[in-house]
Amino acid sequence: MKKERTTGLSCEIARAFPIEKALAKLGHFPTKTSEKEAWFLSPFRLETQASFKVAKKLNRWYDHGAGKGGNVIDLICLINKSSVKEALKFVGQDQTSFSFQQRPVLINDNSNGRQILHALPIRHYGLLKYLFERKISIATASTICKEVHYLHKGRRYFAIGLKNDSGGWELRNKYYKNSSSPKDTTHIKNGNKKLIVTEGMFDLLSILENSKTLKSEYDFLVLNSTAFLRKAIKVIDGYNQIDLYLDNDTTGKKTTQKLIAHFNNCLDKSIIYKGFKDMNEWLMFNARNGLGQGARDVSLLPQKQTRFTPGGRKVKKK
């Protein structure tokens, strides 16, 4: 067979890219991990018990439910339904920010876990500046987030933190995106029968930044990973209306489609930020281009279907 030529990484180099990092980039995180292996809910189907194993030293994966496995390139091709060339491009995007020989991905690393020291109101200048760069006000962030200080491998860090339903934290600052164990969804109950579902904390913060009254009408569910779709379905089942604000990427679209297929009361709200990866990217674009106030006037509620341009502008009715 003639080898496919690529202008980026070679297959040999790309195969050294850690499978855990690739899965994290695709929105999948381990339910259990040790020095030798990590277990995931299968990225290919809904399941409640992890059957997808990653052997860390070999950097190979095996899906016990499907009876097949392979290397990182095989996995990316299967998940993204892409060619080898596209998979190499996917890995190559991290070429400048990752060394294939560096320590394992920070996300959910139980073998070298994060020790939470304390959580307090957000006041550190670095975190306030980070929120400002993401176009989130301190008033909005303070409604659901804390300033979390933690230890990792003997060093002290701090981040914007969102607590999940099992007591773990999603942690974000300018330099890291990680979490403390245990990993779980975050269900914020306000006593309402309508629910907003997002993938991450900054998606929800962006929605709240645009409409200050949603708390009185909606409960909120932050998946923190699309791997928790099965659990999300159980939560969603108790609501009369579900508004989905998931990412405009392959994983986000697939998750949206699965939820809409499962429930007849789901609304795909991604039309609001069409042309952007997520709500925060859309919010930041509007702010940079002087559309911030206009964006705040956009109704995020489902009573009216509003059309938007890829640039986020409201389409005027003729």
C-alpha cells in the first residue's frame, strides 16, 4: 500500500502522542486511573460502566465492549470519522504546546491528584484579569464559581473553580484547564422546570452574562464532559423544557443530536452562536467588535426563534 504523504507530522511521531491527551481534547475523561492504565466510558456508545481501557506505557487503547483497539491515530480516525491525514493535523495542532515526552495530561490525574486547600470568593487580581479577558464580570462569576487554591505535585496553584455534584472541582485559569477528583456533572437547582445544559463553566457564565434573569426561570446543568451524557439524561428527564447550548464541534453536535433524539422537549440553541465554537467565543467576539450591548439584548429564551449571522448579528425581519 502506498503511504499517504502529509505535510505535518509523520505517523511514527504522531503515534507517540498520549492517548489520554487526545481523549481529553475530544472531551473524554477517565473514570478511574492508575500509574499503568486509565478507564473511560466508551466514546463510541452510551454506557454506565467504563469498558474503554488505555494502557499508558504502551500508549494503546482497547474497547472491551467492541472487542477492538489500536493506537492514537486509529482512535482519532474512529471518533472523528476522519482520514489519517486529518488525524495527523489534529495531533499537529498541539505540536507547539505539547512535548510528546512530557508528563501525562493534567486533567483528572488521580495518581498525582490535586489536593484542594480552600475555596473563597474570587478576589485574586490574576483571576479577575482572566475573567475580564473572557468578558465575564465578577458579579456573574461569583454566582456559581469560587477562587480555589490547591496543591499539585507539591506546588501551589489557584484557579476559577466550579464545584461538581460529587465534590470535585472544575479548575480554570489562563494557563491550565484541569479538574480535581472525582469528576462529575454540576447540577444547579433553582427550583424551576426548565433547564439549560452546557458543556463547560464558561459556556454557562457567558449565558448568564447576557441575561441576568435566567436564574428565576431555569435550572442549570454543566456536563463538564460529554462522557457524562448517560447521567445527564437521567437529570434532564425531570424537566419540561431543555435548552441545549453545546459546542459547535463534532462532539458537541453529536451530543446535541443524541439528546434531541431522546427527548422531544429539547431545543438546540447553538444557532445563537453559529460560526463560533461556543457561547464564550461568541461573547468575546461581540465585545471586541463593539457588539457587547447588542449581544446583551439578544433573548436567550425560547419563546421566539431569532436568526443570527455567523458574526453574531441579529437578522432584521424584512
